[in-house]
Amino acid sequence: MKTFKLISLQIADEKQELIEAELTDGLIINKEDDQSTWLLEALIENEQFKKIKDALPPVNGEVNIQAVITKKENDPASFKTILRIIKDLEGHKSIMFEGHLQRSRSKYAELLLEDLIQQGMTGEALVEQFKEKIRSRPKLTANK
């Protein structure tokens, strides 16, 4: 098994729009088993949990999530998961997901470029916005 820091987490709602889960802390584990299973645990303050709870399925329900692992500069990794448990912990909720990494052909730069073009950017403005956003890495929606 390998353990990593969970930096950020986004949950895809019914419309496949991403809802940011503001983490207090998080952990992600690659179980390195025959099924390539990953465990993701997110610790979220109760007030923040209220903002995401409608995007969560019932326990043992499927949900797509995106996670940034180890460093905020890393590209988000997409996972197809099952919500395993939501546990109360002194002013927080611990949310455990179990799932599998989705190998996506689309890379962040390609998605960003498509998004900027859809916004009508061209020429030098497109190049400048692309350079700025590739450094700042804003979140992109799941359906782009």
C-alpha cells in the first residue's frame, strides 16, 4: 500500500458539475491490490459538509470525484467511487470513498484550452489567458 496526502476533493453532482469540498484534512491510499483499489478519506467541517451533502449518494452509492494528490500543482485525478461511510467526529464529518482511478485521455491543458476557446478567446488574448491559467490551475467542470 502507498499513502498520499489528499489536497483537494471535488464531487460530481447529478448533472456532473463539480462541487468543491473544502477539506480540513485528507488521505488517499493506493491499496495496490489486484483490483487497483483506492481509498479516499476526507475530513470536512460540519458547516462545509452541508454545502456538499446533496451531491453525495446514499452510503454504498456510486459517485464520481476528482482529487488532487500530494501537491496543489498536480492535475486532478478522476475516480469512480462508492461512498462507504460518513462518520461524525467532533465538529467534522469523515467521508470514506472506495474506488478506481479513471484513466482519462483528456489532460488538463487540453480541457483548459477548450474552455478558453468556448469563452470566445482568440489570438494573443487566448495565449495570455492560457499561460496565466495553466499556472494558477483553476478548477474545470467535469463535463468539459
